[in-house]
Amino acid sequence: MGITGSSGSGKSLAREFFCEHGWFGIDADAFAKEVVGSSEIAKKQLGQAFGADVIKADGSIDNALLAGRSFASKEGAVALDKITHPLILKEVTKKIAALEADRVDRCVLDAPLLFESGADRLCSKTLCVIADRQTLIRRILERDGITKERAVSRLDAQREPEYYSNRADYTVYNNCDIESFFEQLERILGEHIEI
């Protein structure tokens, strides 16, 4: 099962829900930081695209600085995706193949760019999490401690909710009622437990 949606929508919460019900979870953002952070080629390209200072003196990526610059515009987000997508998709594919070899039959992939990266092709079903814009902004502010201007820029650099809902097999809404959110996930889990 692939999970996607805007920043602040509740993708991680949905992934955690499935993991609590026995599914193996892959957090593509965390996976991406590990994979991209260990690739000298990717770090060189990121430095060229977003400024040499996004690579710290110790060779690690300054993720906050990179996020600030890459999500400042749609062009920046596209440039980041072009550098990172092929590498991340390759490694996620290998991870899923290894899980299948170990007979893990229920895996959930939490990927903000599930459709854009082509990772949806690795999933038997896809689910998007949708929330209204003001809720998304509030959650990003609370979670990341950034300014409202940066939160808005981040959302503006992402896809509209319809992009996700028009492509996903399932759409769940996560505005303010957490109980309703979990009920929606439970229905999907109950209907498709064999996935």
C-alpha cells in the first residue's frame, strides 16, 4: 500500500496506523535522507543546484537549508526531485524486493512523491491523505517550527489535493477529527486486509 499527500496531511500517522496492525512501514523521507546522504554524486549535484553551503563541512546535508531553498518554488522542488528520485526509487525497489524475499506480504510505503517518482508502480493499492489548507499550515508550523511564510511556500511548491485524489485508489480526510480519520483507515484495512 502506498500512502501520499501534502505536507502536514497526516501521512505518517496513517503509516503508523498500518504498522500497528502488523504491516511493515517504509518512511520514504527518512529513507531518502539516508540514501541521498550517503551518495557523493547526489550531494555534489545538490550543492551545484542549491548552493555549496547545503553540504556541511563534515560532508552531511544541511536538510533544513536544503528544504528552505528547494521548497521556496516549484522550480526548486522539481530540481530536487530530478536529483533524488532515481536514487530513492532504486533503493526503495531493492528494499521492497528484500521484504518480499523474506515473505513480508504487507508493506506500507509513506511517500510524499509517490506518483511523481513512479513509486506507485511498486504498490498494489494507493491511498492519499487530504486536509484543508489552513489545517496543513497549522500542522507544518507546529511540527517544523518555521515561519508561516515558509509553510505557505512549501505548500505552494506541492501539488493540489486533487492531484492525489484523482490518482489514488482511496482518499481519506484528516482535518481535525482524529477519530474519524482512524475510522476511515479501519474501513480500508478491513476491506483490503489481504493486500
